[in-house]
Amino acid sequence: MINVLIVEDDPMVAEFNKRYLKEIDGFFLVGVAHSVNEATKVINSKKVDLMLLDVYMPGENGLTLLSKIREEKRELDVILITAASDVDKIQTALRYGVVDYLIKPFEFERFQQALTSYQNKHLYLNQQSKMKQKDLDELLLVKQNKYAIAEPLKPLPKGLSRKTLNTVFDAVKRQRNTPFSTDEIAEVTDISRVSIRKYLKFLNDIHVIDKTLTYGIGRPLYSYMYNESNRSALDKYE
């Protein structure tokens, strides 16, 4: 079993992470910490293999804890799960050797991918004393198709049309740097909210828009923001 510590100051988010973790075999939750101080106490008292770490917390932030872990040369791996999406923090985390970086909000499938990938590498490496370059490459490197330049256009997901996508995307672009909701796009396009959700999910999946989850009373609320830097991702679809 891989021992996991969740470090998250928001009780609701921590609970979501706990539920997600329970869905994946091979992991054992040793505790939940709501601050760097609490996390340090757990690390000092229990065996922790993997930490699911937030950045923004009261007092010291998660990157400070990550730095301390590396300075102390602890045998502890870290996956960041955070709303921190600016490049400086991402680069800092990567330099400190995080094994993955999840930006809130995320789907369970992405969480599962991060944990399963870590699990496979963790178990494989623990069974080896030495490795050949070929085996290491298969473990660490993503193989690329040398003919990728000639890759044909991909079809849109089932149920989506290019014409409607263009209409929705035009409405998204008009929002510029202003957050928007499903209802707002439905109103300006005169398309049903159910359909709009499908198109916004697709645009979010290819990172043309970014989704933000706000926790309040009742169910979580989503808002979106146009990510112009990834506009070209749409060109891959016919």
C-alpha cells in the first residue's frame, strides 16, 4: 500500500480528495492536514510515501513545505493539487521534483491518471536494483510519433457540430478577460444550457477555456475564462 497524506485547508476540497482516493486501489490515507504545521507533525510521526499538497494555505504555503522536504532529503513524493496556475509557481514546483501538478478544478479521471501513473512507477522502481536505458525510457518518456506533423484532423466528440461550436466559441471570445457562466453563454447564443455545457466542457478539455470551481452553500458553482493562448487547439478538429 502507498501511504498518502492530504494537505488541504479547505475541508470540502479535502473531503473530495479523500473520496477520490478511496476509489483507487493500492492507496491508504494516513491523515489530512489543514496547514503546513499540521502536515509537518504527520510527516514526523507517520510513514508517508505520497503527499497531495495544496499551495494556498493560511500561514506558510505548500511550496514552503515542499522546499523543506527537499532540504531535509525526505523520501517523500508530492503531487500538487492547487488553484495556483501561474507559471512561476508551476516551475518552482517542478524544480522541487513534484511528480504531477493538478490545477483545480479537475475531473476524477485526471486525479485517477495522476495516482495510477505514480503507483505504476513507484511499484516498478521498488522492484528493481538496476535499470537499462531502454526500460527507463519506457517508464519516463512519452513516445512521439515521428509523423505527427501529418496527423489528420480529429473529429469532434459525438453530439457536437462545428457550426454550433463556432457560435459558442464566438460568444466565448467576446467575453475577453471576463469570467462567464453557462447561463450567460446560453442567453447570448440562444442555445439550451444543456447543449452549452457540452460545448464548454469540450473547450475546457482542450484548454481553450479555464474552469473555476467556487464552493458555497449548496452545490459547487462553475465559471469560465477564455484562454486565448490555447486558441490553436481548436485547429486540430474538423
